[in-house]
Amino acid sequence: MAITTATTGNLADAQRILVGEGRYTAEHAAPMKQLVSLFRLKKGEKQLSLPQFGQITANALTDAVDMVSDTVLPTETTVTITTSEVGAKIILTDKLVRQMNEDVFRVAGKLLGNAMGRKLDKDLLALLDGFSNALGAAATAITAGHITAAIAQLKGGLGTGDIDPAPDPIYCMLHPHQVRTIMNAIAPVGTYPLPEGPSADILRKYFVTALQGWGIPIFGDGNLTPDSSDDAKGGVFSKEALYLCWQDEWDVENERDASLRATELVIVADYGVGELRDAYGMEMYFDAAAPTS
């Protein structure tokens, strides 16, 4: 019996091919930029210098006796903030645009924005590895006790002579696999007062729980990359420990290249990230192997 199938001869070429809407690789929504100090450089400004002041001592006085001790305004260090450009480019040919089943400019714009968000988040997460003080070790499972120990040390003061306690708010940022290790042992304490505005939706997505008694929010971010031994370096830190400084937030610009018969989509941002106060943060170095049960 002769049966005409969908692949018989040239009939396959005569059939309509339906292409559905493209799917995107899911991205982590870059929560770190909401958890650090924010600065902006204005037009014409090259850098920002932030002096950090030390402490002065108050002395007991005697009635009718002039104070003979004076002091100068103590400046310990100065943090110099500069920025640099980060960017990406996609070239779309006219033929691709004509033949694409969906708005290829919208697709490219989304992918460029995701790339920049991921880059910024990773740049900020890398700062957690720079704190001088650390808890944990390779192949060590994290516990709630490790987090509370880090908070206690920050609150007690990691500066010279156990002074300079880390100011609130204090956050904990871990890899999701590390969060899974401690989740069952931590009871949520209700709704943590997250910031209002656009950042609130991002933070709620990555907020996991808060420690009882401390009220410190714990966040999980998959952009924290485990090393070859499945360990990852997160952190417990004050908002004033790290900074993000914008010279220019990113935007997508189109540039036509007629001879190439194509359009360039270029995204560029100008920002800097760094450490404001080393004593306000604690590196958390623990196992981040994928859970299996």
C-alpha cells in the first residue's frame, strides 16, 4: 500500500513551519546592588574621595579648671572611588530582522540587559572574598550558629581595639545551596521590612528568612559561583561595608551600519564597586554542593 507521509518527497518543503516565541535562559535578578551603599558621580566629576574618621576621647573635668587637652579631627583613611566602563554589543543584520519570527530588537535588548545585570552582580559578589575577617573552611557545612557568630563579631567591633561596631542594616548573602543547608533549622520571624520601590520586588525574590532575635535577613544568589571543590564564599556585612558608584547607568543605543546592512545594539555602563570599611564585613566560606535530599 502506498502511503503519503509528511516526509514524502518534496511535500516536507511545502508544509508551514511554526516557530513559537523564543525562550530565555533564566537569570538571577542581581540583588546585591540593593544591599550596598550607593553613590553617583555627576558630569565633570572624575572621582569621589570619602574620608573615614576615627574616634576622639572625652575626659573627666574639674570645676573651674580649664581643659588643657585638645585633639585634632582624626582621619584614619580615605577611600577613593573611581568608575570604569562595562559594555556589550549585538549586531543584527537586516536579513535576520526581516526573517525573524518575533521582534529581534526586543530579544536582543533583553539579553543585553541581563548580561549587564549579571556582570554587576558578580562584581559586587566578588567583594565578599576581600574581607580580612572570615569564618568557615572548605567542605564545612554552614549552620545558623556560624551566621550569628559573624553578626556578633561585627556588632562587637572588628576595628582596632575591638571598636567600630558594624552599623545596621546588616545582611547575609549566601549561595542557594548553602541557604538550603540552614533553612530547615531557621524559623521565619515574619515579614522583614524591605525597602520600598523597584528594589523591593527583587529583594523579596531572593529573601529567604531572618534570624530570630537578630532580625538579619538572609539572601540567596546563584551568581555566587562555587569553586572546583563546590565551596563558595558568601558574606555577612553591613550596608556600609561595600559601595556601588554610578557615573552613568546603562542604556541601549542603536547604530545603523548601512554598508553592512545591519544595526548595532550597544549597551554601556560606567560604574565602580569596592570596599568602604573592611571591619564591617565577614567572609563566609562554606560548602555549596548541590543538595540531593
